[in-house]
Amino acid sequence: MSNSNPEFELKYNELDMIDVDYYIERARAERATYVANLFRKAFFKTSDKSGKARVSYKLQQSPAH
């Protein structure tokens, strides 16, 4: 049975402790990338002719009260 998980290497800081800050920053970057991709897929559509992105939905702002 093969393991499909990629190899995971621990990162250590200068005190020979696991570098938790590294993993926190890495998770933040991955989450930001994921959210940005969701936003692009939801609100922008790439034109087949020009390759430029355009807004695919009309976003209406509610009137100020």
C-alpha cells in the first residue's frame, strides 16, 4: 500500500525548536491564495478572445439610507 501524502519535513529555529511561526505564515499564505482564487472564480470571467478578465456579475450597491 503506497502512501499518497507528500513527505513532510519539520523546520527548526535557531533554538532547535520546531519553528511554529514558519507554519503559521505558510498557512496564512495558502489561505490567502485559496480565498483569492475563490473570489476570482466567483466574480471574474476570462474572455476567450482577448484573455482579459472582466466582471461576470453585476454587483449592485444598496442605496445609502
